[in-house]
Amino acid sequence: MMARVFPWLMVVTCCMLFSLPAQRDGSSRRMESLETIRLPGGSRVEFRDFYSPALGKVAQYSVYLPPAYDRDLVSKFPVVYFLHGMFNDHTSWAVERYGNLPLSIEEELLETGLPQFVMVHPNGDNSFYTNFLRGTPKYESYICEDLIREIEQHFRVDRRSSHRSIAGTSMGGYGALKIAMKHPDLYSSAAAGSPIILLGENPSRQLIQSSSSRAGFFANLFKPVFGMPFDRRHWKDNSVEALAHTGRIQNLKIYMAYGTADRYLKVFPMEQGIQSIQKILTERGISNMVRVYRGEPHGWELIRTHLREILEFVTQTF
């Protein structure tokens, strides 16, 4: 009897862990309080929401306003849109678990003299920032239509594409590359840390055939987005590899980085994926930068460690 119950117990336990409210010991993935964060150098982080037609519901985001935003009431500021990874949300980048990135960004701006920018972190759920196979919800449209409109209506930001970049980590790394390549008229650059890049016309075959327990887990996450097995037409429209081949991305600057100790390398061919995309971009003469960090991990930790380099890259056209 226990042999039958135990797998279900494990599933319930995992679901409970992912849905736990924020803790105060620095271990949480998400913030409990949504009060404005005021940083010592004069910048702040606000937590806001708005109705997104593409999602058909209220969407949440956090917005970082740099030290100069409240001092210079005339200038318009460039914008960096940053996409989180799986099981995170719009608050995750600000938690202690991931290194309190707002404070690190403020320090970088004040120490380096980089152009001061507004940074937006939308809540992308586990959507892979893609319009779902059955039509709704439309997370790609939410990012590149609804969210941009929301930010430009409520904040003093520069509306030129040369002053708008997109970046992300893990699932968000894929999202940043894919969205920028599909909409190169909207962004000047795209930066991806630990991006989940799948290759081929039907990468779901590898997940289905894999003996890894994580492969089955990810297959269930992918199913509402791409189908399982992947719907080939929908996947082709959202494949970074296909977009690198065919996208009108001659003016787009692209950055990709990963660590060789990434915990997902056994499930996703991250090294192979990045190298393949780099080869395509280089052959097409598309500006790109790839960084391989030996012995370094996945996700936010990689972003935090190399924050200055990433910020220098995404602000180079500002």
C-alpha cells in the first residue's frame, strides 16, 4: 500500500514547497511584502499590476527606478526588461536568496557611471514567455505589447528601440532571445544567462525518451506551451535556432553565457545550444558575445556574479 501512496505524496510535497509563502530566513524564491523598496543610493523598486488583454487577467511586475529618476524630472530613461526563470516571479530578483539584485544594480550604476536606466521585471509564471499552443494565454504578446505600453504610459522612459533592451535567466534567457529575435524592431540588444535552448525540429523527442526524472518534469511544463510532443509549426515559430537562421536581426546585439557546473546540463544541451546559435549568428554577421564560465552554476547566481558585464552589454546603445 505504501508503495502506491509514496509517489503521490512526493508530488503533493513538491507542490507545497513551490507554493509556500515567503520566509524571512533568506531562503524564499519570492517576496512576501510588496511595499516599495527604497535603496541607500536613492533608487527604488515598486511593485505594480495592470490588466493585460493578452493574458486576460491582471499581470504583475516590479520596476526599478534609478537614483537619477527622482532628481531629474525632465529626462526620459532607457529601459531594460528582465525575464525571470521557472518557479520565480516578478519579486524574485529582490530576495536575499538570489543576492538582492536591486542593491547590486544601484551599486554598479553609482560606481561605474553606466547610463542610468529603468528595469522592469514582469511575472511570467512558467510560460516560457510564449503564446500558448491553444491560443491563450499569450505571454509573448503580454511582454512585447501590453507591458511596453504599460511602462511607457506610467513612467518617463525613452520609447526608441535603441534605448530598450531585453534580458533574462534560464527560462527567461530563452524568452529574451526568442522575443528579441521575433521582434527586432523593439529591442537593441538581448542578453541571456543560462538560457534553456532546445535544438532541432522536434526536441520533445529527447525529453520523452530520456530516462532522467527531470526530463519528464519539464515535459509536463512544456505541454500547454508547445504541446507534447511539440506541435512542429508552433515550435518552429518559437525556436531560437530557427529564428537565428531566418530573423531580420542584423541590428540586434546578442549576449549568451552559461556555467559549466549548470545543474540542467544533463537535461538540456545548453553548451551545444549556445554554440549552435553562436555559429549561425557569426555566419550571418550578427553581433554576438558568448561567455563560458568554468565551474559556475545556473541562473541568478551566474547573473549576480557577472552583473557588471551584463549591464555593460545591455546599455551599450543607450
